[in-house]
Amino acid sequence: MKQRLKPEHLGFLSVLAGAGCIGLAPIWVRLSELGPVSTAFHRLLLALPLLWVWQSWDSKQDKKKQGSKQTLTCTQMVCPGWSHVCFGHGFLA
């Protein structure tokens, strides 16, 4: 019989993989031929398509859960879908 990973185990493995990537980030910046700011810009630029796909998939899941109830906040009306990304970048700027 095949044993499948439980969601708790998959979540823990994801946290470990994320921590490993964060721990290796300074090494990759040092090895880069570009400066630290340029490296950060290109990392963000390469991550944006993945974030866009993730956001659109997540919003589809939310619409399925809500059904006919449609309540929007001010940030969702002004900047639909990207409010989380824009809000987060405000703290990093």
C-alpha cells in the first residue's frame, strides 16, 4: 500500500524548504554578478508571474466558497486581487 503525505507533513516540509531558501538567499546574492539591488529587482520580476497565477487561483477558490455572497472591501474595489501584494510592498519600501 502506498502511504500518502498528510497535509500537516506537507506543510511542515514546505516550511523547511522555505527556510532553506531564505537561508541560502545571501549566498546567491553574493555569487551574483549584479549588485544586491539589481538582484532583488530581478528576483521580484521573475516571481511576479508565479504570484499572479497563485493570486488568480486563490481568488477563484474564494469565489467558489462565497457563492452568491459578494462583499468587497475598499482595497478590493480599488486594486482587485493585487491588494495583498501592494499592501505588502508598502511595508518593504
